[in-house]
Amino acid sequence: MLVENLTFERHYRIGELAKMWGLGRETVRKLVKDDPGVIKIRLGKKKAHTIYSVPESAAHRIHTRLLNAA
């Protein structure tokens, strides 16, 4: 998928996805952190200060992968 297409689609934060999927924030963070298309915004030198912005298409892909694994 092209970067331009990701720009204008809905983006989710970790907390939003955790609530929608009924999972813990740390579990969702581990699922999305290395997924292509996920935007990482680092607010300092520590990894603890990283914000993840997950495009809707990536969220669908990750959730589908979770459902198929079960």
C-alpha cells in the first residue's frame, strides 16, 4: 500500500484498539509495533515515550491475523 493512501485513512492509538478488541494495551502494543504501515512517534530518547498511530488498514490486517490464529 502506498504511503499517500495511509495518510488520509483513520488512524487508531493503542488504547483505542485495546478497548475495541478487548485486549490489554501492552498486548496490542506488541502486536502492532513492528507491523508495516504503523507510524511510530518517539517523544524522547526512551522507548517508553513512543506513540503508535495504526492506520485502519493495518488494524484490519492485524485483527484478521488474530482471528485466524485462534
